[in-house]
Amino acid sequence: HAKQRHTVLIIDEAQNLASDVLEQLRLLTNLETSEKKLLQIILLGQPELRDMLAQTELRQLAQRITARYHLQSLNRVELGAYVSCRLAVAGRKPRLFSDKALNRLYKLSGGVPRLINLLSDRALLGAYASNSDQVEVEHIKRANYEILGESRSAWERFVFQYGYRVVGTALGITLFVGLGVWSKPFLDSITPFVDSSVNSVVEVTKSPEKTISHINEQKDEVDVDQSSALQTHALVLKPENGEQVYINDFEEALSSSPESLVAYVEAPNPDTR
């Protein structure tokens, strides 16, 4: 400070620090003059560091943090630029990774820089060993197997590579079943109408004691709309010889059979069936 220089303390992997050590860092932030702080502290760490600073006993330290930055995973465009920049710093100007290789690298690394570095370095070694001028998809796959393949179970590798397809298929099946369940009440509501149009013959069994005279006596008590009967109903008469006769007129049916009036039928004329 006397030499007009800035003093900075940088701690990497800060998530591994104990709570009492972080409390000591808080005390160091009290070193200051009337104008400025004498010491600047930069903590670098994994997401666990953020969880540690959120604890109640470290709230005073969290209140002294003036700036926070969270490095997120790279997207596909950023990954390509990142790989090109690293190669340019190493002295390689022309393209060295194919587009398909970069796509596979992004899929396997998830955009995490540390995994990108590991997979890219091993893929470069594989391309060199196979005398290839460019890193291809097979080199990325081989690098992934050599680095992560042994530490992952077959199920984990399956989920990592095909999990999105399984989820998509499951959603499609769920949607199909859901539509079926949703439409079932509607289909059930129209089923009686279909059944009544196909199987609508209502038959009254023959009663020997009921003759045509008895039917005539009850005729006045029956209110029948003849026009409606002619349009939508047919009458079935069963003579004694067992032959069925279809008559569309109610009055004619009452006077034609000395034995019995059998039924109304809410169906097309059987001659057309």
C-alpha cells in the first residue's frame, strides 16, 4: 500500500475451505484506510461455494461480497469459439475439428469447459495416433470412452445418449392415452343411440287369451300418432303359421290379425335389410 500498489488475495477451489477459515477472511476485509480497503479477496469455486455462503453463520461474509459472477455452461456457438481460441493460442490457425465432431463434443461435455478441455485433448491425441488431419466424431467418441466410459454404468451411458428419446416417447404415449380417457365419456354417450338404431326390435310375446276383440276394446285407451307411426315405426304381426308380417299402418294392423299385435320396431323396413 505504501508503494501505491494493489494487494489481491485469490483463492481457488474455495468451496473446500472450512467455515472458520472463511470467517478469518471476513476479518481480513476489515483492513482499510479512510479511503479504501487494503486487501481485495477473490474467491473461485464450484457451485457448492454459493451454498456455503448462503449459510446463516456466514451471512456477514456474504454481505461484504460486492460482486458475483457465475460461469454457466457454454452453448454450441460458444463452444466452437472456445475451441478455436484455444487452438489459435497454441498456434493452429486452420480448422482442426469438424462440425460433427464439435456437435458430439458439445453433447458429451454439456458445455462444461473442464470436460471440453479433457475430451478435446484426448481426441487430438487420437487423431494424431490415427494419422488424421482433422478431429472427427469417432475421435471424440473414443476420447469420451477413455475418460468417462469406464466410470459410467451401461444404464448411465444409455440415459446420457438416449434419455431424451425415451422421454419423448413416454410423453407421446401419455398424450395418446390421455386423449383416449378424455374422449371415453363422449363415446359412451353416443353408444346407446348406435345400439338403438341397430338392435331396436321390441317384441311382445303372444298371449292366447288376448284376442282381437280384447285389443279393440283397449284401442280407445291408446293414444297413437298415426302420422308419426307411418314415418318412424313399423308393426310386426305373427300369424299362427309362424310367418312375420310387417305392416306400417296401426289401424290395419289391429284389424288384420285375429291373434296378436306383437311390437313396434324402431328400425328400417326389413325388406331393405
